[in-house]
Amino acid sequence: MKRTRKLLVMALAIAMLGLVPQVAFAQGVPDRDHPTVEEVEHPHSIGEAKKRAAAAIAKRLVALGRIDARVKTSSHITGAHKDRLIGDYATARAGLSALGRQIQDAETQEELRELIPLIATDYRVYLVILPKSHEVLASDRMADGVVRLTGAADAVLAAIERAEGAGFNMEEAREFLRVARSEIDAVSNGAVPVADQVIGLSAADWEEPAKSMLEAGKAALEQGRRDIHEAVDALKSAHRAIKEAVGD
Amino acid sequence: MFKEPPLTATTALLVAVGIVLVAGCSASPTGVTTTSTEHLSELAQPDTSEFPTSAQEAAPTRKSVAGGIGLDGGSADTATTMPGMSTLGGGTALEQREDAEDAGDAATDVDLTAVAGAELDLPDLEPLLADLDGLLGDIDGEINDLDHSFDNDEGDVEE
């Protein structure tokens, strides 16, 4: 009986010694001399993880390259906004490239578990950089639109005044012009400021306040689009009213 | 009995002349000569319903006013010689000349409306407004790209 007990204790001790490497893995201590069970059982998993990380980084670098080119060739974005965004892209690209090298140099699953999530969390290319870039582009485009709409409204006003000078009743045309100017003002006060409101957002601002600000900016820009459509419609209606009044 | 026929003839002649004068004046004012200034003074009485207010001065309806002033045959100098025309303005030659000039201005205004109509044909506004259609297209494109960027988180959350 005693002999049997001794044998059981020895078996238990041997079994516990066999678990040591797994315990070390569970504690997150990398040890090249004692590979984890996962590394032993899945020798290609680290390689696969690195490959997926490289693809994720490459995809972001491509997206950053595209938006960078878009911003650089935009004729409507302001110089200050352009410089700021291009700076953001350069920083993100440099950071992602450095992170990619770190990931490729990593030798353990644990290192990879720490590094790979940073591809998303340190840069937020898709959640912050791209949406804010498109909001800045749209907002500056609307600022340019306000200038063009104001010029068109002034031209319509000049035509109205000429027609009134010739004795024609321009009340209807003036009313349409008033509507157009009101819509233009709404764009100026709502959509145009969005660029300055969101351009400073960074990955560190995710999830709040970045998420709320980007959503509010998007809503303001969509409203701005509707306002601009209505302003253009009103200017065209004013033009029609002028032509009808003078019998043209 | 013997003198009755000449009296009748004279009366008939006077009546005929009267009819001709009345008919001539009412049917064609422009045909009246300076010898008919008494009738002209009546014709030249301004029709206040047609006379423009300051706000209406340049209105196309001034054509009727200009037409009335055209009773003088279109000559401002002739108009100054017509006492009846004084009802349109002052009685002095200067005032009448000013009236005539106003009449000319009114006629010019009418012409200007035609010019304004041509100008308000708005060849300048058409391309301007067409350009705004391009603006709408550009803005629609920007907003569509923005929508797409919101739909495309590409694993920023999951990774």
C-alpha cells in the first residue's frame, strides 16, 4: 500500500513538471529555450500572424497614399488644412512602417499579441483619419461653393436691380433670392466650420470625442448638401422669375 | 323770300366747316395744325390715370404718356409754341422744354426696357447657373465618399 502511494506521488510530480512550460506561457514570459505548446503544436502560427499584420499595414498604407494624393490634388482645400492632413498621413505612414518592422522582428506570440492590435489602435486609419479627411474635403468644397453661390446671388441681384430700374416688378425674383441667400448662410454656419472642428482629431480621441464629433460633422455636411441644392434651385427660380417678368 | 337761299347756304357752309373741324380734331389729333390750338389745349389735358407716379416713371406704360406728348408731332420746339401743352408742366418755354426732355427720357426708358430685356436675356447668368450644377455634382461626390469612409472601418475595431 505504501509502495502504491509512493508511485502515485511520483507520477503526480512528473505530471506537474510537464506542465511547467504551459504555466510559463500563461504568465506571458517569452522563453526561447522553452517554446510554448502553441508554438510547438502550431509552428506556422507566428508566421501567419506576421503575414496578416503585414497585409493589414500594407492596406492602410495604400489607403493613406490614396487620401494623401486626393488631398494634394484638391483645388478647394485650404492650404492650412492640406498641410495639416498631409502631416497626419506622413506621421501615420512612418509609424505604421516602424510598427511593421517591430512585428516582423517579434519572435513570440506574446509579442505579437501586444504589437498587432496597435495597427488599429495607434492610428485609427479607418475610424478617424479617413472620415475626418473626407469631412475636411467636403467642408472646404462647400466653403468654395458658398463663394460661388454668393457670386451667383450677386449677379442675380444685379439683374433684378437692372430690371427694376427699367420698371419691372421683381418681387418674386427677390423672394427667391432671399431664400437662396438664407440657404447660403445656413451652409456657411453649418457645414463650412466642420473642417476646423474635426481636423485636430487623432487616434487618441477614439472613441470619444472623435466618434461623436465625426458623426455630427457628417450630419452637418449632409445638411449642407441639401442647403446648397436648395440655394441653387432658388437662384434658378429667381432667374426664371426675372425672365418671365421682362417677357424674355 | 329772295334772300333766304344765301342765308341757308351760309349757315350750311358754317355747319359743314364746324363738322369738319370737330371730326378732324377728334379723329386724328396729329393732323391738327397750329391753327387749331384751342382743340389742342383740350387734347393735351393730362389723363391723370395714365400719368405715371415717380415709381412708375420708367415703366413700360410710359409709352402712353410719350404718345400723348407726341401730339406736337415729335418736335419739342413746336411743343413750346403750343399754349395748350402748358397743362403738362410749367407755362414757360423752359418748363415746356423740360417737359419735352422728360418726354424724350420716357421714350428712352421704353427703349431701355427693350434693351434691358435683351440684357436680362441673361447670357451672363446662364453659364453661372450651369456652373452651379457642376458644383452640386462635386459636392454629391464628396458626400458619397464621406459616406463610404464611414461604412469602411476595415477592422480598426476588431484587430
